[in-house]
Amino acid sequence: MAKKPSIPKGTRDFSPAEMVRRNYIFDTIKGVFCKYGYMPLETPAMENLDTLLGKYGDEGDKLLFKILNSGDYLKKADETLLANKDSNRLTGQISEKGLRYDLTVPFARFVVQHQGELTFPFKRYQIQPVWRADRPQKGRYREFFQCDVDVVGSNSLLNEVELIQIVDEVFRKLGIRVVIKLNNRKVLAGIAEIIGEATRLTDITVAIDKLEKIGLEKVNAELAQKGLSAEAIDKLQPILSLSGSNSQKLEQLKEILAGSETGQKGIDEISEVLDVLKELNLATDVELDLTLARGLNYYTGAIFEVKALDVEIGSITGGGRYDDLTGIFGLKDVSGVGISFGADRIYDVMNQLDLYPPEVTSATQLMFVNFGAVEARYCLRLAGELRQKGLRVEVFPDNAKLKKQMNYAHKKNIGFVALVGEEEMNKGIVTLKDMNSGEQRSVKPEEIAEIIR
Amino acid sequence: MAKKPSIPKGTRDFSPAEMVRRNYIFDTIKGVFCKYGYMPLETPAMENLDTLLGKYGDEGDKLLFKILNSGDYLKKADETLLANKDSNRLTGQISEKGLRYDLTVPFARFVVQHQGELTFPFKRYQIQPVWRADRPQKGRYREFFQCDVDVVGSNSLLNEVELIQIVDEVFRKLGIRVVIKLNNRKVLAGIAEIIGEATRLTDITVAIDKLEKIGLEKVNAELAQKGLSAEAIDKLQPILSLSGSNSQKLEQLKEILAGSETGQKGIDEISEVLDVLKELNLATDVELDLTLARGLNYYTGAIFEVKALDVEIGSITGGGRYDDLTGIFGLKDVSGVGISFGADRIYDVMNQLDLYPPEVTSATQLMFVNFGAVEARYCLRLAGELRQKGLRVEVFPDNAKLKKQMNYAHKKNIGFVALVGEEEMNKGIVTLKDMNSGEQRSVKPEEIAEIIR
């Protein structure tokens, strides 16, 4: 095999240097989740296709990676479908499993399947890869990580508050300056109701969503084109041009939505969340944003989105409240609220802004140079003692040229190198070289740990 | 959908309680790897089928999970194959990706693909799931985790020594008593050579491997049946009945294998490894075991296997030296040595022997009971302060019945519950209940962290 091997397009290897950075991000996030009582969950990469199909729309169904059945998979396949090369309809006959497309559906499936064993409210986080047969492009992969945190089985708005606290703490810890945008599906529904177009919620929000990008005029044109009456568009104007602080916006909304019970409920929910947050000293601004309309297919209450302030990258985290997550699997009335951290985008932001603390880039703290069999054995003992003190230590395995060994230490970002030849062994000392300063000095073995720390 | 959802056979959900235990195992293992300078690597779940096929034998090829191509996958498929329902030959036309079957082949692929960027010796560990379309049975899954640690690009036997140190330290940390069995492919080759059956290495080792199970007589019968000459079997007897300490066995072997250069080389390698280990104070016995013949298709030097002493479970860790890992991808002469920790079996052993430290079973340390909106807000502030001190704290989100809240804390193994009603708020105190002892007392908020720790 002469051809250099490769990996499927849209997938990635994560080298040690990348892994260390990614682990830093994941560990930071996990650490915060734990502090709020969320527990880890993992589900299998493969789910039955009947669990996955029909949950992500027709487009989503096409983007599922399907697993070919094992063995003689064509045996029971329909001859006519084969003869007609009907890929679409054959799939169900030769494949019964697919790779998970997100973590939400597997989570819902898990909750329903294990409902008898769970204690509610059930607070879990899940950090695993998902797969989508999307066209790969910059920043979009066919295998990527999702990092979800959800609580199901509680209607309390304190859960929304808690998730916002978590977002605040995660990004504060990572050093990424963000703004948290907050909206509520009930407010959007109230707006549609008030302007007399209750059934056109999606059209309205899709248009509103573009406000920042294309401007008010074009949004109005789009709404008209979608068939909204001039009167409805007219009524929408004060909402589209809402401005001021959160409480100013809420005041105006309250008046505008006076005639909608749903709308009032949404305003109350937003107000309560913002009110409780006020006392909790967040470092992050939380901003009411009516143009936020993500996930309208399933969100029923709060909608969240997080944007990085110092990088142009779109949303890096988002989520919301869904009143019927598990209904698709036959378990009614389990309300939940959750947030998904966009691991890959967060990784990109961290890299662009170079936000990693210095200790994240290095791994091994000390390497013993190998000057031959006798010296190496001596160093193995010293290395063992230092590891017992908690240090990360290597002994170079081969008696290679010093230059090669030093180059290895340099490339691997090892902080200190220990040189122990015959002379050092006789004197019971170690020549310790600081790889950053280049400084070299003779020390006693028992002094090493302290110097390196 | 009335039917309760399920997952594909041979796959598993890992509940929070299971995840916490598994993470404890993985974190322990990773911690040891890091202390020896091994760095994390991750490769994609999907590999191109031409990377995977032909690497695991015909049986392995069948056990690969293949991904159905996206879109109109039948378009270019051969009509005749479809008409003949030739599943076998159609596969290559409708599938070009498969799920990884182990971590070794993806690692070899990675090393070849990125050889220019790597610094050798390259020390990496990799902990990821792998997938095999095996018949599921007790303890055998279709999705399971491998946990591999390898160093490539160094011939030094110090690598073998280091891996044995790692095994020793991992199992010492986990509290599993084990024995490490050591063999060497060159010794086995020497034996085959000496008895005049150099080409029959596999037959001989397969038979030897059964010694413990079926006894000497049946092994001899099997060898005869396989066509080994009576003379060869005769010459094999002193080897099969080798006994005593490692050095006694090595002494005898040295004589028996005097005529085989390869055999001598193998003995020298084993001797050196054992000799260096002697000075390193392992807690684990390392035992020369000629019946150990795993992975003969690829191992060229040392062969390792680890057995738990207190549970009947077979090998829980194994590995060896391979002189040509990357040859299959066109990069010659890259020698490596590695060990794979059997994560699922280790998990089973840990569970059977109940070896988890107490802090592993619990997550949240303190839960505030929710007595209503005003009290909850007050508790949110206290919870925030305690989290800043590093504690894992929950505030129950709903103003539910006390019994339900206490039950939640109990089920979740939460150590302490804080009750803060109107009276406590007025007095600036917290009623703290130790969920283990049932003891309840009034404390100041600033005392809580210390009490819980």
C-alpha cells in the first residue's frame, strides 16, 4: 500500500496538543456542571433507526449515517426495489441502526426507557460526538462533539436561572467574554396572536431573526411576500423597533401584548428569570432579544443563545425549555430545559484568542537524558521517586545522541531536563536544565520536585 | 409511539452512577499514563473501509460495522450483483466507511499520515469506544471501550519496563491484585526451531496455550493430530514442564534453546526486562509464562498479559512489542510496544470486588430544600457562595413536598441537606442535616463548607 492513508472527509484526528486543549475545555465545563449537581450520562453511538427517524425533519433523516446490517443483508430485500435501484426505500430493509445525530433524542429515549429507575428532576450532562452526513465546510464537521446539560421533570424557572449561572461561570472560567441572549417562545406566540397571524409564527420569527442581518425594510418586504397582511405588518413595527434596557423593553412589551394571555405569561417568565438573576452577581450581561428564534419546533418557553464578544463566530452555546421532550417516545408531560455548549466553536474561539493558561500546553515536567544502560537504570529509580511525588516524568528510552534527546524534550514542551552521567552518579547529584531559561545547575535529587513546582 | 424505546443489542447506556465509576477508572488510568509522559490522542469513529479491511482477518472483516453511503447509494451499483443479491460483493459499492474495530489500526494510520509532524519516540494513549458486530453475550458488547497506551519509534527494552511499571501502578491505584505474565515471541519461535518445526509456530503455541486448561496429555494429543512428529513432541516435553522461579526457568530455557539464535535473543530480552524491574520495587509479581501466546500475528518481541488474582475473569490487560505496526500503511521499520487495558473487564472486577473509594459514589455534597420563592432566592445566594468555595451544591428547583425533596437527596446520595425557612432566614442560620447520621444542627452559613469537608 503505497498511498498515504487518510480519514473520511469531515472527520478529524485530535493530536495530543489538540487533545490537551480540548480536554481543558471539557474539564472546565464538566467541573461547573458538577458544582450544580449535574451528573454524566453516555448513550451508545448507534441507535435503532426507528428511534432516530422522523425526529429531525426530512432533511435530518437524510443526514443520518446509517449502518449496513451485518451478514447477508440483501437476503430479505425486495427484488423490485433492487431492480429499480430505489435507494430511498431500500434503506429500511438493509439498515436498522444509525449513528446518533444529536444528544437530545438519545437523552429523551433514555429517560423514557429508564423512567422507573430515575429520580426527578433528573439533571444530566452528556459530552459525546454526534455524526451528520452534512457537506463538510470550514467549521462544519461530519463528526463533532456536543456538550449538553439538561434538567427534566421540573417546571421551575429556577432551572433557567441555574443554566444561565452555569453559562456565566463556564465562560468566566474559560476567559471568553460573552453576552447571553434570552427570549421566550410564549412572547413570540403572543406577538403572532396580537397581530392577528397566530398560525404564522414560524414565518414571522424567521423574518424577525434576519433583522440584524438585512434590516427592517427587507424584513417587512419578506413578511409581505410571505402573505402577511399590511395591517399585521403595521402592528409588528413597534415590536421590531423595541429598544432600551431589558426592563424598558419588558414595559413596552407588556402594553403591546396586553391582549394575549400567552404573551403575558412569556413576559412574566422572562421577568422572573431576570429578576432572580439580578441578585446573583453574574459577570455576563443577559439581554432580552426578541429576534432570537432558535429551535422553535420544540422550545416552548425560554430560549437562550450565547455570543462571543471578541470573535465573529455566531452562537457558541444555545438552548431552551421544551415542555414535551419525551412525548415522541410516549411519555407525556415531562418538561425540561437544557443548554448545548458548542464545543468545536468554543475550541475555535479559545484558539483564536489564545486563552489557554500556560500549564495547558505542556505535559511532561521533567525528562532524564539517557546516557547508557547503567545511567538509565539509575535514572529510572529517580524518576519513580519523582512520580511518587506526583510529577510527570520521562526517561528517554534510547541511548541516542544528546541532540536528538534534547530536541525531543524541546518539541514536547518539557520544562526541565535532567542530565545524569557517571560524574553525577558518583557525586549523587543531578544536572538540571531549565528548558525555558536555558539555565543549568547541579542539584540534589530530593530538591528536584520543589524546583520544578 | 406506544412501544417503549430500546437500544441496539450489544450496546449500553451508562447511567450517572455507572459513569461516575467508569470515569474514576479512566481518570486513574489516565493519571498514571500522564505521569510517564504519554499524551492523549483521539481518532474519528469512522475510518475509510480501505484502512480497516484486511487488517483483522476474514472474520474481522465480517465483524466491521459498515456505513451506508449517503444519497442515492444504489445509483452506481452493479445490476448483476443486485439481481443476484450478492451482499458480499455489493458492500464495497454501497459503503466506503466503517466504524473502527480497535484502536491499533487507527493509531498506525495516524502515525503514517502524520509522520512528518510527530516527534519520535511517540508516546500516546487513546481511550475510545470500538465497535464489532460480534454475537453479544455476557461480558461481550458490540460497543465497548479500549484503553491503549503505546510508544512507537524506539527499540529500547526500557519501554517494556515502563509499560510494566504502568500496569503495576494502575492496578495498585485501583486496588486490584494482579499478576503480570510475560513471554516473548522470539522464545516461542526458538522453541519451534529447536524441535524442528519452525513453520508450525502457530499450531504449537495454540496447543501450548491450552496447557493450563486441558493438561499435558491432551496438548500432546493435539500436537500429534496437527501432524507434529513424535520426535518434535518429545523434544517439546521439557519446555512444557518447565517450572520454578523466573530465573530458574530462564536457566533451563537457555540450555534447551542453545541452538537457536532467535531463542537466545528472546531469553536475553526477557532477562533484561526482569533484571531492570528488580530494582524498581513493583508491588506486582511479574511471571515468565511460555504458554502466553496472544497476538502472534503481529507481536514480534515481548508479550504481556495481566490476570486478576481475586476474580475469575481471564485477562484484563494485555499487549506486546510489534516491529512493524505501520508497515501495512507503507511506513517500514517503526517498532512499537503497547498495552491495552480492558476497560469493561476492569469495570466488572471493580464492581464485583466493590473497590471504589467512598467519594466515588456521591456527587452533590449539599442540597438546599426549596420552601418557596423567597426562601429559594435566599438559598441561591448561599449556594453560589459555597460553589465558589469549590463545593458541589444544588437548590431543589420546585417548592415540592418536603418528603419528595428529601427523597431526591437520598436517592442521589447527597451527603448534607440544608433547611432554610423563614425562621432560619431571620436568624441568619441554616439547619444542616447530615444524611448519613440523620443528625441535624443549626450552623452559620460560613461554617458549612468546613463541616461538609
